[in-house]
Amino acid sequence: MDKVMDLDAAMEKIHDGATIMLGGFLGVGSPLRAIDKLAERGVKDLTIISIVNAHPAGNFDMEILYRHKQVKKLITSHSGTCQIALDQWAAGETEIEYFPMGTMVEKMRAAGSGLGGVLTATGLGTLVEEGKRKLTIEGKEYLLELPLKAEFAFIKGYRGDRFGNIQYRGVSANSNPVMATAADYTVAEVNEIVEVGVITPECVGTPGIFVQAVVQGNTFEEHQRAYTDQWVRAKLLK
């Protein structure tokens, strides 16, 4: 099955109130064109699942969705990098649900693996444990964390083939592979679309069975320029 399509076609099922996973970390390894297209479509009341919020440079990555007031709830590990998101939360316009980063990744992995949950000691004795079931295993106490899934996932890969196999480059292999498995409909935005067989089996980071659509994103060179620009604007590079 040829899974390559244009971004507009891949977005057809997105609706108001959708739950969407966005791969990447502070814009690095993020599906930038897909995020821009979400903003363009104007869908509202979104629940966004992302390891961290947008890069502090502003006008980039997820911050665009906040500027358009499209986010109803954020499920994350850290939101302090995006001032507009914090302002909207402080005004009661949005919700934020936090999980420790490792726990959040394991919750998504559980969803993608068909597990009923994961046990972790992280968060015991803190606000994290409120409302959660505790289990004692071999004399040690754990929190039961339930699977975290979404209707849609937009992930970022380096290369993708027509069967949906995805290859990652560098730190883009952060949250993208686990999110690809934890959504009902996964769209992979890639720098380069190649024919089947070009990506060797040992380089496949996400098998095509988890991907419903492959879309052309920025070229690798365009991505490099975009990342450099955001770090310069944040005054982290000169």
C-alpha cells in the first residue's frame, strides 16, 4: 500500500476536540509543517500530548497553536518554555496535566504495546501519586500508571518510504518512535521520501505498520536553517 500523500489529505480527519501527539523536543525533531497546517486549518479545543512545550524563541513549533488559541489541554512533562501557554493556563483558558518524563514515555509505550499499564516508583510521596492506585511488589511500593494514547500522532522522520517505514536521524529519535505506536492514526513528516528498499531493515526506526500517512516536510537543509534560526532568536547561539 502506497502511504505517501499530501499534507492536506493527511489532515482531513482532524476535527475540533481531537487528541493529538506531537513528536520532538523544543522544536528539534518536530513535524513543523504539520503544526503550521494545524494552525492554518483552525481546529479548536485540541488536547496536545508533547514531552515538552514549545521552544522559548517564540512564533515557532507548538507556540503557533497557542497564538491561535487552539489548545484546550496540554499533557506534558514540562511547559515552562512557552510563556503564552503559561499565560493562558494562568488565565484559566487551558489545562495542563503533568507526568514525569520517563513515566510519560512509558505510558505511551504501554499504549503502543497493548499493555494495561506500567508500574513505577517515580512520584511516590509527591503530588504525582494523587488519585492513583498503589501496588506493593516484593515489598516495594509502586504507582500504577495507565496507558496514554491519542487519536492522531504527527511525528518527524528523516526518511520515509512508500510503505511507511521511517528512518530517524540524531535526536529526532526522542519521542517520535514511541508516539508512532500510541495513536490510532499516525502521520510521518519526513525530509525525504524514498522508494521501498532504500531504507535498510536495520535503519528502520518505525515500521510501516504503525504509520498511516507519509508526507513531505522541509528538506534536511531547510530544517537545519529553521533550527539554527530558533536558537539564535532565543539568544542561545550567535
